[in-house]
Amino acid sequence: MAWRSEVGRLSLLLAVLWSFVLPHAFGAGPGDGDPYSFDDFPMDEPITYPVWFKRSFLDIRSDLSEALAEGKRGLMVYFGQQRCPYCERLMRVNFGLSDIVEYTRRHFDLVPIDIHGIEEVTTPDGALLSERDWAQREGTDFTPSILFFDAEGRIALRLRGYYPPYQFRAALEYVADGHYRRESFRDYLARGENRMLFDPEDLNEEPFFAPPPYNLDRRRTAERPLVVFFEQGDCHPCDVLHGQALRAPGIQRHFADLDVVQLDVRAETPVITPAGTRTTARAWAADLGLFYAPALIFFDEKGREFLRLDSVTGFYRLRGVLNYVADKGYRTQTYGAWRSSRRD
């Protein structure tokens, strides 16, 4: 109905507006008020799940059937770790908000998976895998990761990493209201952003960013990996990344061994991609499906994308990724498998 469509557009607009109001309302310093700035080192104490998380026998097909029988829209599968600060942020901040909890419980059941767990899982496609093996198969390298399964058992949306409440609310509505059938999550969020006008602002600069022109063609093997920073002006999480994690000498030294480029996701800056395609920064970001800034996309010497950081990222997570790159782990293992091999 028309009124429901208008309510949906208003809800999305308010969610995007809140994304700009919230950081400035609480300031940009470290603390619980800023959703982008917190200590991301492993915690001393394990996480406690909310009591309303589903107690599952880990037969995901049965869990989905039970959710649908109760009139819900689908199933959320949460992939996490016991001492993950990003997971704790999701539990305490996002699931500490009554409207998010109420909306989640009304439309979905939520099943938790430990990415290091050994319990057997029956996946939606009928495979029998350990929690750990399923997590690696689904590429849940950065926790918390959430898979949204629709009524047909298809993945409607993947969230990899922690997203603050306003984007998390939008993700819930995107799936529950069936928008995933008609448009990408990026386009869904953009419809709210396009109704808000801001004066353009300059991007944060770093000494390791290569100047234009941006010829990133890697059809002829390059000498070292490439990382592309996709950013934008008016971007509080970009400011936090540059003002905190990227200030650390232990982080900066890694970029000396990489080709590093910064692109504005809203700009028509000419780019030749690693695959040799002529495009613009804006169009390439759209082709990559990016909906969060800053996003760091890593490519190997032959132009293959092997990892992306496109959610809230702090010092500890970024350091782990850069160690993986320096170790050349991307040549033989996914980041999740590499990290697990070092853990064993």
C-alpha cells in the first residue's frame, strides 16, 4: 500500500540521518558513545548471548521451518567468537536497543554459531559440517557476521563485521520488507542518502597514498599487492580510522610494502581497475557493491581480490589483516583459514 511505502522511505531517511547525527552527538573520542571508536583487542571475559537467541540443535533447515511456521520472514545466523569485541558491541549496543530487539524477534529467529566450534551443523543445503568448517565456507572472516536466510532458504543478505545501529536497522528492514528481491543493499541505503544534501568535504590524506592517474591494471603481474581505500567526505568512520588506527607506526610501516590508492566513492575520478577495465571511482564502488565507507579492498599481484574490510575496523583487526598480507598468506589460504592455523 502507498502509506506503507512512504513509511518505509521515511524510516530509511531517519536511519541515514541518525548516522550523521549520532557520531557528532557523542563526540569522536574513544568511549561507549561513539559506535566507531572502541578497544578492539580480544576481551578477557566471554560474551553472554541474549536469552532470546534460539536454542538450536544446529539443523538450520529445521530452524528456518520453525521460524516460518511462527509467521516470521526468515532466519538470521550469527557467526561470532567468545571474546570478540565487535561481537560484544553488537550484543551490548545494537541488541541493547529495545526497538532493534523487538523488530528482530518479530521478523526472525536468530541462531548463534561459534566460528571455532566443533559442533555438527546441518546447513541449508543439507551438508554436515562443523561450526568452524561452515564458518570458513561462508567466508565469515570478520565477526560478527550474519547471514539472513529468506523463506526459500536463500541468502538474502550478508553482513560481515560490526555495523552501528542505524545500518543494522536498515539491514533488518531491507530483508524483512523484501527489498532484497528488487535492489541491492547499497541501492537501498543510497535512496535515503540521496534525499540529504551536504557540502562536499575533502578526504583524509596519508603519505602512503599514490597520486593520480589511477592505472591499477594488473593483467601483467605486479611486484606487490594493492589496497584501495574507498572513502567519502562527511564520513565520521573515515575520520576515526585515519585519526586512530592509521596513526600507529606499527600499522603505517606495512603500507610501505603495498601499492596504496585512495578513491572517493562519490567522484567521477577515472580509474583503470586491476582487471584492466576503464571506469570511474563511483562506478567501480557500485560494481563492487560497497555500502560502507571506509572500505579497504585488497588485490594480489595478479589483480585478484582476496580480502575486503568494509565494516567498522579498529587497530587490532587492521593489524591482523596487514600481518596476513605481509606473511603472503593470501597466496595459499583465506584469511579465516590462515588465522585458524596460527591459533591451532
